[in-house]
Amino acid sequence: MARMIDGEVYKEMILQAAAAVEDRMEEINALNVFPVPDGDTGTNMSMTLNNAVNELNKLESPTLGRALEVTSSALLRGARGNSGVITSLLFRGIGKAMKDVRTADGAVRAQALAEGSATAYKAVMKPAEGTILTVSRIAGDAAVKASKRSRDPDVIFTAAIKAARKALDETTNQNPVLKKAGVVDAGAFGYVLILQGMQDAVSGTITRLARKIPVPVVNPAITVESADFSAFDEGEINFDYCTEFIAARENKEKDPDELRQFLASIGDCVVVVEDDEIIKIHVHTNTPDRALHMGLEYGQLITVKIENMVEQHRKKVAEETAADMGKREHVAPVTRYGFVPVAAGDGLVDIFHELGADQVVMGGQTMNPSTEDILRAVDLTPAEIVFVLPNNKNIIMASQQAAALSDKQVVVLPTRTVPQGICAMLSFDHDLEPDVNQSNMEAALSRVRTGQITYAARDSVFDGRDILQGDYMALAEGKLVSTGRDFGKVVRALAEQLCAGGCNFINIFHGEGADEQQAESVRGCFEKLAGDAEINVLCGGQPVYSYVIGVE
């Protein structure tokens, strides 16, 4: 059992956390409130955590600072979906709280859990209770309280997990939607598993799945590479100043051993070499003036060199970070504006390109792109100002993180559906200023009503309706409108809902599980209710949803 958390223990904690989530990923996914085949909270959390696992497995015996740094960076760039982004925020706060220590006991870990929760809360614009945020906050508070009676990491985790499990059960009552469905919050459940996995690492309990995570074989061949200075965080530098000087050996009666002992009392890495003529000194200390003053007792100083190692480290890390950034493929701006929408399906990708998209990030339901995926697309867009259209509520946070990492001006439009994204691009005017365009495009989103038709992935009861696996399901603005075996009846109910407020344009995108003949029957349902509205039937090729319908 680990009483102190160092780099190797922390690495194992992340591996175990990732293993715990991956092992029960489908169970997390199944907590999706609607029984549609797009529950991906578990998938997103698992892929986010495994991005950190992949990077940590490249490190052999890392310092705690290095393990924290690599974990935070990998989670930030690999975050997928809202659950993945919030997970990355939690660990970013943990990293900030522990970065200045070489090893951490339970008390430091408790503060880190609390800081992780605080960081996530600050980053989420409208934090909702009854979610992963609530459970992380309660777990952090319990850990801090437990740390007042014990500094044992195992005791801290036990207290945090006990509180987290109780808070998890309460999420059902805190969120009306969860209460109707009779389930707990999926992301919160994932966080409890993360805590349990981390405790398993601290207590020495190795899970079955963790043993399956491959650890790269270290090549025994000797290679010569430049030193990785970022492996030494500032917490590893115990004294700030590297002090070297040569003193003339004028006072022969002064014993050099006295100088060695004195230097050892004010610093470390002490080297004192003497002969009959000089004494050469090397020491790391926070008080170089005292070292020099003591050296003067042996004779006048011949040479002196003092370097700030913390500043050297920061400069080196900055240079390496800049070099890493330079490895990203950037395209120089040749136009003022560019667009990066997110879409899945060859037809939708082609439509966005026809509307002027520079890069289309492949993604959507069940396949949320990572922060890095979106950032890469922004880098490849040859424009000064890039508009990102997530086209899915679960991709907005990852898009915002990508915007923060980019060195371009990036505007994330809060498009929650593909029809909203298409409407936004149609509302764009190259001759207008960015803020005016943003305002116009966001205003256009409110004019779009989105419908979707899919099938039930499992038996369920929602809002008093019995839903059977394989039933057709119609959703309007994400809310269940109709379900059943009669496709025509389900479509008519959706058409009535979407056309109730009047309409001028209707776009019907057919995808997985649909064909052109059936798509024409869907058109017919809408024609009966849409008056003189212009109706377009297009092949979107999107997965999961047979039909995505935009009504303006």
C-alpha cells in the first residue's frame, strides 16, 4: 500500500482509473436517458482517459510533476464530449494543486480533489447540480474533512468514495429528467469509478483490465537524445541558484572541509575541489551571497558564475513547448474567414464543403471528436478568423477548449444540430465584421427546429410510455414526440410537431437505415402540413439517425 504518492504511483492511479471506466463503459453508456443508440458518456470518458494512459506509458519512472503535467496535457487535448472535457478539467485542477510537491500524502491529495472540483465548476458556464460536478464537489469536501484526522491516502479515498456513492444515488432526485427515467447521472457514475480505480492503485489492488493495458517495451539500444527538461518540474528544484566560483587558496589554515559542511547546510549538489593554489566550488543554494562570503575567507574570488535554475527551466520548457507547437501542421492565412463544422456522413460533409467549409471534422453522436481533432482542423484552415460549428451539444465544450489552445481567432457558434450549422453558414456574409456575423448567425439558430428519427436500442419506459427495443422513435428538439412500430404514424406525429409554428424551408437528410423510396414517403408527410414550404430531400449518410430534419 502506497502511503505517499510519487510519479510512479500517480501513473498507476491514472491507469487504474482508465481501466475501471473502460471495464464498465457500456454500463455507463446504458445510463443514457433516452433509449436511442447514442449513449456515449462512457465511451467519451474512456477515450479521454486512455489518451492519458497512452502518454503515461511512454514514461519510465516519472517524477510526480512530470506525471501530473503529462496527464493534464493529454486529457486536455484528448477530451471528447462534455463528460470528457469535465474529466479533463477535474484533473487539471488536481495537477495545479499538487504541482509543487515531490510526493503527496493523503492530505495533499484531499486538497487536490477539492481543487479539481473547483476548477471544473469555474470552467462550466452554467453548472448543473445532479451531475459529475456535484459528485466531485461532495467527494472533495469529504476528502478534506477526512484529511483532518488522517493523512493516509487510502483513508482519504475511502471517505471520498463513500460520499461520492451517496451523492451519486442522489443525482436521480436532483435532476427531473433522471428521476423520470429512474437512473443516476452517467458522468457522475464514471467519476465514482475513477475514484475507485485510483484507490485500487494506492491500495495495491490491480484490476483485471488494468493488466491488459499494454506497457511499451523499452528498447535496450542506447540512443542519444536531447535532455527533456520538462521532466523536472519546478518542485524538483530544491534550490534556485546554481553557484560556481573559484577562490584563491590564500588562507592555508582554513580547512576546506569546513567549507563543504557550510555549503551542505545552505544547499545541495555540493562539490569542493582544492589543491595548493585554488578551491573550486559548486553548490545549489537560495543564498549564493552566503556561499561567496564564506569562500572569501579562503582567499579572493577569481571567477564567479551564478545562474537561476528555475528561470532556466522555464525558458527550456517554453522552448520545447514552442517546438512541439511548431510540429503541428499550420496553414498560413490567405483569407479573412474560415469555417470548421463537425458532421458525420459523406453527404453532410459534401454539403458543408459546398457551403464553404474549409475543414469538416468527422464526428457527431457516438463519435464525439477530441479537442485535438478540432484544433488540428482549425490549424489547417487558411483563415485569420475561424468559425467552429460543433453541431452537437456534446461537442461544444471540446470546441471551446480547442479555441483556447489555438493561436488564431476562433469563434465557437453554439450549434447543437446539423440543420442549425447549415442555417448558420447560409446566414454568413463575407463583407460583415466578425461580431456582426456572429450575432446574425446565432440569431439564425433560433429559427431552426430540428427533428430526428431513429430506433430504440433497448426496452424502456419514459414519460409514461412503454418503449420496446426496435421501435421507431421521433424526437423534436431532443424531446420524444412519438414511438412505435408504425413508421408512417411516427413520421406524421413529428411533422405535426415541427410544422405547427409555420415553415418556409424544410431539409430532410436521410442516412443510416433509410432509402430514397422511404425518404419520399417522409417528404409526403411533410408536404401535407407544410403549405407552400420549399422541401429538399438530401442524402446525408449520417449514422444512428435515419432522418435528420431541419424546419425554418
